[in-house]
Amino acid sequence: IDTGGKVALPQEEWQISKTSSNQAKSIIINYLQSKGINRLDFLLLTHGDMDHVGNAKYLFSSIKIKHLIVPLGMTKTNSFRREIKPYLGKTDVIEVTNQVQIRNFPFRILHPFKSGSAVNEDSIALFAKVGNLNVLTAGDLPQDGEREIASRYPDLKIDLLKFGHHGSKTSSNINVLNHWQVKYGIISAGRHNRYGHPKKETLETISRLKIRAFNTQTNGMIRFVYNYDNDKSYFQTFTKDFNDSD
């Protein structure tokens, strides 16, 4: 789900580096290959922002990807034509709304509800039961979108939430998260990022609702591991492992 990527800002010629680091290869591809994964059945891009899709081109050139899933309307955008389409090869593209459920895809698609232009408001929201936890991830979906999901799916309960928009105050509505009864959360945000994510308001929401949160800024890479043999699950970070009793 998403690939990361750098947001390009205007630069003077002297500011442009002659060499560029490829995080897709050094992190994503190396990690997958270390787990013996050399093909993907599904790559999903929640929306069109460069910090979510910018590294996709490198995955297409290094790993066989069977299906690419994007929100309905994204294939008509300039970013898709420039950043995705030239590198697709034989990958099948599937545009989705919540009315589309894909064969053998382990997540249920809850959002978007209609075609859009792949902006934050059009982000794909995914729900799945992984082991003993209900999991939700929704890209950069703002609070209005969270409220819409809660309204359309009133019985939805979420144990593990990937906080929207990197912990921005534009996401993570406190009333919705309280209704979902969120227990665990993951914040994906770069250390010392220019936007100041996660925002104070989101951290206050996490504190008020007593959500156990993991943050890539302090925890590094975060894995949720579920063992089918003994029906046990735990979180694994760079420094230590955490189970339900921690």
C-alpha cells in the first residue's frame, strides 16, 4: 500500500544533487527480497500525491506486479500519465470505488464513494481482519471522509489504525476514532519533516483516547506480525517487540 516518494520543490541549479538516493531500492525492494518476495499480486496507490506514488516506477522495474489498484479517476490525471503509465509494462490497472471488491484481494474497499481526481479526499480506505485485529488504512483521507465512512458503516470497529495523512490535524477526527474504539495506531512520518507531522492536535487525540501509538520517527520500521499457528500477534519495531500485554 503506497510506495513513498519525494515531493519535488522548486530548486536553483546549484541545489540539485548530481546523485539521487533511491529509497524504493534501498528500503522497499531490499526488504521484500530479504523475505523471498520477488513478485506482488497487488500494489495499491491510495491517491496521487508524490509522497505516496513517487517510488512506484522503481518497483515496476524491479518486481513483477500483477495488479495495480488506484481510486477511480486517477488514470486521467497528469501524475498517473507521467509517473505510472510509462512503467506499467504488463501490470493490470484496476480503478475502484467502495462498490468494487476484487477477487483474492484480502482487503475490503470502503472509500472512495465516487470518481475523483486522486487528491486526498479521494484516498482509498481499506479494511481487513488480520488475525485478531480489525485494521484500517486510508491514505491522506481528511476528517470529512472519516465521518462519511463512519456514517455509511455504523457498526465498523477498528483495533489498528494507520493514522491518516501522516498524523496531520486534517485527519483523525476524535469522535470517529472514539466510535471506532481504536486501540493501536501507526504514524508514518519522516523525522524532522517540513510539515511538522504528527501535529499536536493528533497527539492530543491519541492521548485522550488512550491509543497505543507507534511512530516511525522514534520507532523506525514497524511491523505487525500475526502467527496463524498459535493465534498470537505482536508489533515489532527497530528496538523491541510489543505484545497485547505491553
